Amino acid sequence: MTSRDRVLRKLEGRPVDRPPLMPITMMFAADFAGVPYGRYAADYAVLVAAQVRVAEAFNFDYVSCISDPAREAADCGAAVEYYDDQPPAINESRALLADKSRLATLTMPDPCAGGRMLGRVRAAALFKETVGNDKLIEGWVEGPCAEGADLRGINTLMMDFIEDPVFVRELFEFVLEMELAFAKTQIEAGADIIGVGDAAASLVGPNIYEEFVWPFEKRLVDGIHDMGGRVRLHICGNTRAILAGMGRLGCDMVDLDWMNPMNEARATMGNAQVLAGNLDPLDVLRNGTEQEVLDNIAACHRQAGDAYIIAAGCEITRDTPHDNVHALHRYALAAAE
């Protein structure tokens, strides 16, 4: 059974030889490959080589195109700061849509026009050449709330929900069209699954989530499915108040950050929803012992049940001990016995 087969079978509810491993690695992968993170984020070939290397070394079942959340915003014209050994970051003090009237004239970026989005598309294509059908290939797009915050500014967007709901919906319509086009090019290039990162959605209450965010997330998920792709939903942070909505999106897998009780998520989303993660990436995976990692991932798996993929609650940090990361595969093998 190849790694790709293992993940796809798990997503389809079919038997597998062991639980799949799909932890998010970005800065950890760059460090493991010995390259500054600025190069990892800027050069798709460097990213691909690092991802393949870390997947092979730690027996991960997938490789990922993700490097930072600023690709779409950069191609829209947002102010982005670049660093030698840190991820690119959007300069919110110069938010592109600080004047919201600019949305009406904002040009929709072409993912293949030569900007930062193209790097991710090329990464998906190079992954296809490099790993073929051995590893699952993951593309990535920003969700409506996260990308809306990137363009407008997180604090301003939170006020917009109350003060100008019409604008919020217009902004999310723009984001939806952009992300569907971006997902399509990645799928055509070779991505099997599209990660949807919508971290800002964890900051809104259930009423705002249901009224504004969920409908656009749902259209994004359905649109990716219509293209033949699968969807991994990744909302960092405390999502307990919106678990029910997340479970109704129809995603192929849903990441769960560490502060959300796994048993609560399982009860809320039902037994069929594939869940991933929930392991504390700092206190347990980075700072704990190997045995603590094994014990905690076993608890996550036990509460999640069979429909579970091994991962940390969020990104594996760059200074995580390698033995602790290897422990994830050790657990997967033990769970298969």
C-alpha cells in the first residue's frame, strides 16, 4: 500500500494498514533540509526538495505546497514583508483594502501570471514529477475569512461584520472566485487534496460564522469537490463554538487544534468525519518526551476513533526534537498491530 493509497482509503472510509501521517511541516522541513526559510518560501524547487526529504525521513504519507498565507494577497498587490529565515508576512498597517472602496477596482490575480501563486502551482507539478502516486500531494488556499483579513486587516474586518455586512459579502465573493481559480490550477498541476486555511474564522462567534463565513467556506469546499479535488480544512485556534458548522461543510478531513476536546468534536461532527491532529505541537510534541508524545497521540486516536489521521494540532515547530517526530510513525506502526 503506497502512502497516497493509505490516505485516500482512509478518507473514503476503507481499511488501511496503519493510520496515515499528515503533520504540517514548513519551517521544520526547511531546517531539516538545511535551507533558510526565505529560500523555502521563494523557490518552489527548494520547497519540494525539502518536503520530499522530510516525508521520507519521518515516513509521512504526503507532501505539501504550503509555505505561508501571503501568496494570494501578494498577487493582489498587498504589502508583504520578506525575511531571510522567517515566513513572509503581510504588513497590516498598510492593508491593501484599508480603503474598502478599492475592492470595486481590484484586479483578480491570475494564478499562472508569474506571481507568488504560480510558485505553488509549480510546486504541485514538480511534486507530481517527483513522488508520482507514492505520496499524496497537498495544495493550499486561504479560506474566505483568512484571506479577507489579509486584504482588509484582521481588526477592521471584525468591525466590518457589524458595521458593513454588505461589504463583507462582496469581499468574500472576490476571495471565493480567486481561491477557486487558485485551487483549480493546483489540482490540474497534480494536487490530490487542497488545504483550506481559515484561521481567522476561529476568532468569530458562532452567529457570525454561520451567517457570513460558513456559506462561503461551503461554496469553496463544494467547488473544489466539483473539480475532482479533496479538501482538508485547517482552522487554527479554539473552534469549539463552530465545530458543528465545520462538520457540516462536507470536508474530506478536518484538522483539530490542540485546545479543542477531540471527544467533543467527534460527538459533534459524527463518526464518519475524518479528523486529524489535536496533538499539542508545543507542550507535547516539542517540549515533551517521546513517551508523552506516544501517550498523547494514543489519546487523540482513542477519542477520535478509526476515522483519524495522525498530525499535530498545528504546524510542527522548527525546533521540535527529531525523536519526537519519529514517535508519530512509531505510534502508527504500533496502532496497526
